[in-house]
Amino acid sequence: MGVIKRYQHGMALIIVLMLFAILSTLAMEILFRQNRFLNRADNLLQWDKRYQYAMAAEVVAQQGLIDDLQDDIKNNAQLDDCVEEKWAVQLPPTPYEDAFLSASVQDLQGRFNLNWLIADSPDGFVRQQDRVRELEQLLDEILPDQSNPGRLANEMADWLDSNNIVDEAEGAEDPEYRDRRTPNMPATHESELRALLGFQATDMPEDPMAWGLLTALPPGTSLNVNTAPQQVLNAVVGSLAGPEGVKAIIDSRKEEPISDIGSLLAMPVFSEMDEEDRDLLNARLGVSSEYFQVMVDVEVDGQLSRLVTRLFRGGGEGEPTAVVSRQVSPLLTPLEPACNPFYNEE
């Protein structure tokens, strides 16, 4: 009997120890999950705080663009440039309550519009081969030497045009893509260039700011000669007027913003062009902008967020300023400079 009692006592002790171990494990799991839940809730609250700060800065920038337009209308001088505009100033890290805010506004109409590669017609979106060559020239200037800008430019045109025919030897349509289809419509963002069949990781520009030379706006949007960097002017204006035409634009806007495309094209370097080419430039160039990008970086307690908002600034009745897109993006590159990424290099 004594042996049996000692055995029972031993079993009871083992059961008690097992129950204690299970209860301890459960308690640790509950504490771990509670701590993880609290951390996640805190992260979400902090993220939402940074987002709300960024939205507030976006509203201020949007109002600044509206005020600038109203001043231009009042003064009968509707133009936008990188020198005299109040919006074309970068906000350095500035304390605001418990956060630091940095912001800048870029003119999207100073960039090369990928949707220039197509034109709307009764038969759909038709490629514009002259614009394809302009994109090829720009890509040749900003991409690494081992890239094939001709192939990428033609693939971009096939990506956008309505037909399913490979129009050039270096193009690509649906049969060439295994896991996706060409949209056959205007691009919504310049990053679609990275979805092309021929785009490789080695094609990424060494300077990440080079992406700021490209955009995706409605096909008929004009290029603002007051804010366009030289690389874009080389592709768009240089293809018709040569380097002398590009130099004439840059020299003219150094003194004061170009206020009228007609006066610009009356300069000798443009007046000697073929009338057809001059009319084409007159239709494609402008001195004011409607599409802008607002970038806001917010830091709270060492945590960073970036909000990138693209705006349409309406210029007349029935055309209010509206948000085109809003994106929370990772901070992989520095904040883009105001107006355009390469303007100050001039």
C-alpha cells in the first residue's frame, strides 16, 4: 500500500507540474499576443497620425496652387515657371507639433508624357512614330549604356496603342507577354515603363531622380517650356529645332518666364523652320500648367512616411482643382526638388 501511495503522489506531482507548465505557456502566449496587438495598434495610430499630417500639408499646397492661379488670372498673365512661383519652393524639415514635415511641389507638365506616343482617333489609340523616336532619345540619355532605348520606346508604343500588331521589329504585343496583357490605352503612371517585356533591372537609371523626367498625363497635354528640364527639351524641341532651339528656350527663360509661345516661335531659330514643324511645336508647347505633384515627408518619433499626390488644377468655371491620385510610397529616394529634378543644374 505504501508503494502505491508513493506512486499516486508522484503522478499527482507530475500532473500538477504539467498543468503549471501549460498555464504558464498560455499566460506567456496571452501576454505575447496582447503586446503584439498593442504594438500593431500603436503602429497604426502612428501611421494614421503621419498620414493626417501629410494630408494637411497637401491641402496647404493645393490652396497655394489655387491662389497662384487666381493671381495669374487677376494679372492677366497665366504662366508657371520655376523661379517666380511661390509653389516652386521646397519646404525643409519643419517642426509641427510632434512631427517634422518636408514638402515640395513638382510641375508634371515639365516632364515627357508617355501618352504622347499615341493619339486618339476614331479607330482607337494610334501610335505616333515621331514621338516614339523622341522617347528613344530621352531614354538613351538617362538609362545606362547597356540598355536598349529603341526597344523600350517601341514596346511602350505597343503597350499603349489599340492594335495588337507589332508595328516595329523591336516592339511587343500580347503574344510576347506570358503573364500579362498590354492595356491598349493611355498609361496612368510612368512606372508602367517597368512592366515592359524588355525592361530589366539593369535598365534602372543610376540617378533615381531621372524618373522625374517622365510622367503619364492625357495625350494632348502640352509641355511647359518654363519648367521643362533640358533633357526633355532636347527630346521634344531638339528633334525639330535642333540644339539651337533648346538653347534659345533656356536662354530666354533665364531673364524672365516665357509668357507667349507665339513670341517664342517668332525668334529667328524657330521662324526659319518649316511651317509644319513650327505649327507642331505651337500645338505641343505651353507656358502654364494644370497638372502638379505634391510630395510630403512626415517624421514622427523616428518613423517616416511619404505621401505623393497628383493634382489637376482647373483654370475655369466648372473645372475645380481635384486629386488625380494619392499614393503612400516608400522612402527609397530623397524628396524630389521643387518644380523639376534637374532645373537647378542649369
